[in-house]
Amino acid sequence: MIKRAVTLACAALLGAPLQAQTGPVEVSIEAAGPQGPLAGTMLRGSSAQGPVALIIPGSGPTDRDGNSPLGIRAGSYRLLAQGLAAEGITTVRIDKRGMFGSAGAVPDANAVTMADYVADTAAWVTAARAQTGAPCVWLIGHSEGGLVALAAAREVENLCGVILIAAAGRPLGEVIKSQLRANPANATLLEAADAAIDELAAGRRVDVTALPQPLAPLFNPAVQGFLISTFALDPAELAAKARLPILIVQGGKDIQVSVADAERLKGANPAATLIILPNANHVLKDVAGDSPSDNMATYQAPDLPLSEGLVSGIAAFVRD
């Protein structure tokens, strides 16, 4: 089962070590998972000695290309990898444990914690370094992947730095509270939702049968272990403790994560670099209009290019 309610060791490798090449080459790559391999795609930059980055996906059943069976077909991670390859930067984009190509890594994709994703990040860093010979790997975390990257920054070795794209600056529970309040139709659910979030943040499971029915999917018992592990983390606190270079990239038209979140991360780590892309949304595409329909249309537009300045901003930062 690959769905999750909230849509927010030695590596086994495929292919030969990087050699001199004339252009980007895409190959399969694996890393060691708990019960089977983790699967991903490496898109090699034009320079064998160029930087190497791991793209950590966002929440829910998001695949290595940035798509989801829940209605997202923007292809954002594939486009990001292609753009960075043109800049000489090699990327590894991945399927999360229990999902898609990594389905054999664990029997249940829902039975996961943030610590599990950090362990998988370490496995991927080992695999990427073994495949490329790179001394260190950059972490590019999108949305929930940003929280994974920040948590990994204090535990995973051989990291160059962290790039946070559309990453929340508040604990996930606070983000969910804000998202629920954005819809006036949720007014009668807020008290129960707040209480459930507070319980999970305190490390206690909640009885879904006691909640209003519309909230049941959000607090599905199958994902409460993950929610507990995630709600306990404050991204700003993690950013403040990070001892690595940090780039924060945020879109001005993101309807899921706000510029205020990016500013909170920057405030926690003044040494971090902050880039605001005024017209970019959560799937990293520029939105021409201001309506929700204009914004959501880009979620199913794989041929729409990434927001102008995204790739160049990342490339400049990793080369600095």
C-alpha cells in the first residue's frame, strides 16, 4: 500500500563509477533498505567532478519524479534533475521506502518514522558517494523532504550542505492547523482537530472513532506513529543547530507553505541564504494568475518549466 494520509549500511549499486562524459546520462541506482533495496535514478551532470545532490521527496505517495497518484503530475523533481545536470550537477532522485520502485524495502509504507527516513538518507548518501566518488553530497529537501534533510543534517556524515525548497518553518502540526483554518468549511472541526494534533505532538495516539468523521483520514491510526515522530520536530530549531551551509528557497505563490515559513528558517539560522521566487508555487512552477485554479493547474502540467531562477540559484549556491 503506497498511500499515506498526510500529504505533507552498504549500498547495492547499479552501473559503473562515473567516467569522463560528454553530456548528462541517466542510470538506475539502489541503496540498502531495511528488507530490500531502495530505488532511485541518478542523472549525471556533464562533469564527473561536479557536485552531487540527493533530492528528498515531499509528503505522501510522491515518487522520484515529483508526481503522485493523488493528482500531482508536475514532474518537478525530474525537471530539477535535468536543469541541474545542465549545470554540471549530478542528482539522485528517489522513491521512498515501501513506495514505487522501493516497494520491497518494507512491507508497509505507512509504518515509518522520521528516523527511518533519516536512516534511508544516510544509505543514499553512501550509495551516491560510492557511485560518483564525491567527498560529500548535498541534500535537496522539498516540502516534507526539507524536514528530513534538516533532521539528517545533525546525524548523517559526509554532507556538503542542505537546500530547503518549499519547506515548512513550523512544526507540521502547526502547519496542519493553519491549513485547516484556511477553509471556512472546517470551522466546526477545528476544536477536535487541534486537540488531536496536540495529543500527537505530546507523543500520545488518538482514538479516531471519537473524532468527527471528516478528520478520520487525516489521523488514520496507520500513520499516527509517523505523525508523532514528525510533530515532535521544529524545523527552525533544527536549522538553528545545523552546522552546514543552508539555502532556503520559497515561492511567493505557494498555497501550502508560506514565505513566513522561509523567513522563520532564515531567522533561526542567519547565516543561511534565502531566495524568494515571487511567482513560484509549491510544485516549483510559476503561476501567471492569482486564483486557486490557476495555481492548481500547474500541479498537472509536466511540460511547464520550473520557476525561473530556481535551478540557477541552486547551482550558484553549491558552487560558491
